Amino acid sequence: MNQEVYKAVLGQGGALALAVVILYSMMGSYEKLIDNMLSESKEDRALYQTSMQGMTDHMHELNETLLQIQSDISDIKKMQSSKN
């Protein structure tokens, strides 16, 4: 009887049980890794969106400034041409 138990534990049955335990453990580790990657990706995406919104706002401000400069230059040219 003891010999049959040793055979089962050290044979194919034991190898199968060990493989299942290792696989289960590895799957848990991969699941945690994927969850961490997804949460980091969400944080990166939020930072990217914030940065892009800030750059877009700054570009709109620059556009308004350039339009005002263009208008001022146009007014100066009109004043100079009316003097001549």
C-alpha cells in the first residue's frame, strides 16, 4: 500500500498535481500584473489628456494674441497710409 502511495505522489499523478498548482499560482501573478498595467495605463492616459488640454488652451491663447497683433499692425498700416 505504501508503495502505491509513493508511486502516485512521485509519478504522473504527483507531477500533474504539481503542474496544476504551479499553473494556478502563475495565473494569479499574471492577473495581478495585467491589473497593474491597466491601472497605470489609465493614469498615463489621464495625464496625457490633461497635458493635451493644457497645450490646446495655450494654443488658443497664442492664437488670440496673434490675431490682436495682426489687427494692431493692420491699424498702424492704415494710419500710416492715411497720413501719406
